[in-house]
Amino acid sequence: MNFNVASYLQKMAAEHPNNVALKVPKKRHSVKNNAYHVLSFSELNHNANCCAEGLKKVGVEPGKRVLMMVRPGKEMLTFAFALFKVGAVPILIDPGMGLKSMLSCVERTKPEVLVGIPQAHLVSLVFRKYFSKIKIRVTVGKRLGWGGECYSKMLSKNSGVFTDYDATKNDLAAILFTSGSTGSPKGVCYEHGHFHTQLELLKNYFKIEAGGIDLPMLPIFTLFNPALGLQTVVPKMHPGKPASFKPELIVNAILEESITQSFGSPVLWKKIVTYCENKNLKLTSLKLILIAGAPVPPVLLEALKVITPNAKIHTPYGATEALPIACIESKDILLKTRPLTESGKGMCVGLALPGISIRIIESKEGSIDGIKETRECVTGEIGEIIVKGDNVTSRYDENPEASAMAKINDGESFWHRMGDLGYLDEEDRLWFCGRKSHCVKSHVGVFYSVCCEAIFNDHPKVNRSALIYIGKGRETMPALVVESQAINTSNAKVIAIELSELAQAHEHTKEIKTFYCKPSFPVDVRHNAKIHREELSEWAVQQKDLTNW
């Protein structure tokens, strides 16, 4: 069996040659201009074959590492599938992680080929030591003095006939970097078998059929769509600054292109909901919505259901290293688990997907050599979440220390440590209680971020909240920062009293007695929803708490 993900595109091109595979906006930031560059499945496959031919001619072979620095759209998809066809290994780095982190990732992965826009090649020449292994260059756009091939010439000079590399299950397919929102970015090694399992899970669990129209608000998800027979409409948003998007651009695309499904973080969907509520709009074409990247407030699901009356809304749980792991539908949250979430019992993320095993073990610092060294938690006991399945990646690239910390041997298989805390209930549903690194341990108790923050997030003047620690060692204490533009010197003490009363009303928050306010939180670039609590803890040292305003 050929596990090469490129075979899916070949199949779609044969079965649905004239169906639209991709629409890319001609004007990425224009509200009025809604013209698109359009590619059919046969055209996308032909272009990928031409590029695969061209890449092979310039020396790109199976296993060769290729740094891709291309904007989301037709070139990104074309080259991704061209590299899969060749058997080369695309390296995808989050464009918003910052130059310093990006250069560190490049240096660690040692790519031999650079496929990029002119700006990417200029960066590689300015910071030569990080790109020292680059021997082959391919430019998407105009070359400005460096050598190599051009995307446009690859399309015009080659036949478009190519035989895909016969990939095994364990062949390295791609290196996808984590965002670095909870530590240094790490390159996750994806094998062709991982992609194969993910595609089958997505197709079967969410009942995705060829012919649907997807608007993915995370660029990496565009890679799955051609393989699933979905039309991709590239959204008008900056890939490195997704939360800065204009919601009317996304809403207009959904309405005008009859979008049937879309993925986005809670922050992005909140902006869309607010815009639609203000304009009294309904997004009736949507049939499937996926929200992930951070805990999803039930109040957002409630509002989203109103503006998307025909959609099934799912909140899948997973990570770059293991996706998807569990899932729950919004109706189950709103009808069953919401009261528990809002009283601080954590966020229910649903049942394990088919073929996935989930276990809760007693939380432990440092590496764990084997599963026999762990103690499995009883039902309802909060511990560390570990997972196992064919879509769970086995290692990080060029980072054996991180791999040892994240993996637990279990005979011929292994478990992945998600870095999250949670528990399983009597129905085997998984409840997420927060990141392990966000747990505050104090002599007055142990405090879990998601459980504590739920108590304060419903306050009318609080947008969201973040559990932090103050002090050191034995003097470490929990504190809370609220994000709000409505708190000022005149009402700070009144609101501090109200927050204190909320804390005292619940056993697990009664020891939180210090509160801070910040107009906006530092968050991750990828989803703009994961709060940098460590940064907030450092910031709080220099601030007055609300009672001292």
C-alpha cells in the first residue's frame, strides 16, 4: 500500500477533474474586490506534477529537507503536494513566531532546499549562518540576484506527468513546528502513516464528503482539503497575525462563496459572531464548524449556534503532535456539561476518537522511561493526560531531550504526554483542566487554570481571566489577572470586591485574593487564544492589584 498523501490528490483529480479545488483572493485585503484565482483538481494536480518534475531535475530527492516559506494559497499547496510526490520532506514554520525563533528552527532542521518568496531568500542571505546547508533554491516570484529555479518556469517547462514516490507508513513526510506558545518551538516529525490516519479520521468522524467548500482560518489545514476532495477558499487574513483580520472579509466570503465548513480559534469565531450580531446576519450555508486552539466558552457556542442555525459545531481536542484526539459537539456542551464547566469542573472535550487511547496518570516532573513507572488515576481524579494512537507522532526533529520528555515507552508502542491536566468521568469523557505548566502549586493548595478562571469569566466587566502565580518558593500564591477595558481607578475597588466574593463562593478559588487588570493579554500567534501566563506573572510584579488602585 502506498501511504503517500499525494495519492489522495491524484485520486481526486481522476474522479473530480473539473471540480474547483482552490480559490485564492486576487486582493487579499479588499472588502469590495472579491475576485479569485481558481484552480480545479486536475489543474492543481498538473501543477504539482510539473513542480515535482522540476524539483527532481534540480536535485531534490526522497528524504531531502525542504524549507517552505510561501504564503498560503496556490503556490503553498502546489509545492506541498509536489514535495510529497517526490518523497522530499517539507518543513513548515509558523510565520508569526518571530524572527529569532524562526532562525533557531531553521538552524536546527538543517534544510538543504529553500522554496520561498523573494523576501524569504533575502532573509536567508542576510542570516547566512542559519541557512548554511541550503544548496538548492526555488523562488516563488522574481529572483533578485540569487540562483536557482523559478516556480513559473517549472510550470511552463515540464510535462505535468509524474509518478508519485511509493511511501511506506514510516517514511518521514513533513516537519511541522509547534507555535512555541508553551515553550520553545519544536519540529514535529510527521510520517506518511500519520497523515493517512488523520485524513481517514477527519473524513469518517466528521462525515466529510467531496464537494464541500472549506474556509480554513489556520493555513496548515489547507493541506488536508485537496486530499479530502474539498474546495478551499483561502481567507483574507494575515497568516502571521490572524486575530488582526477584518471580520467582514470572512463573513462576506462565507456568504458569497456558500462556505459549508470552517475551522478557527475561539478568538476568531468571537469576532465573527460579534460582527454578525451587529449586522443581524445569519451564515446559513455552514454545515460544519470546528473550534480549537484553546478552551471554548459555552457562551460563545450558544451565540454561534444562533448565527449558524444549520451547522454542527465541534470542539476537537489535540495538539500539533497528536491531532485529533477527542471531540464533543456543542449541543452536548450546552445541554449536559455547561453547568459543571461554569462551576469550575473543567472543560469537557468529549470522548476519544476511534483508534485513540486516553489515560490519566499521576502528574510527574521530568521524563518517564516506561508506562510501568506511572500510576493511573481513578475516575474523576485530576492528573496528566497521555494518549496513544496511529495519528500520534513519535518524536521531535533534532531534539532528543524533548522527545524523551514527551514520550513514554509501552513495549512496542508509546504514549505521548500532552502537557495538559485533566480527568476522565464515569462516561469516559475527557475533561481538560489546563496546561500542566499553568498549574499553580502553593502551600494553600493546588490551582488549575481552566477550573479557576471559569468562576470569573462570567463577570460582566471581564472579557477573560488568567490564573498566575506571585511570589517564590514557599511564598508562592495564586493570583488572577482579568482582561477588561471597563475597569478603571474609579471602579477598581468595587470590582475587586465582586471578584473576591466570586472567589469565596467556591472551595477551589477561595484562596485567590489578589486581582490585577490588563486591557489586553499577551497571546500565541497561531490561535490568538492561548494566554502567556508566565509573561503576566512577570508583569504583575510591577503592578498594583485592584484593591490598591
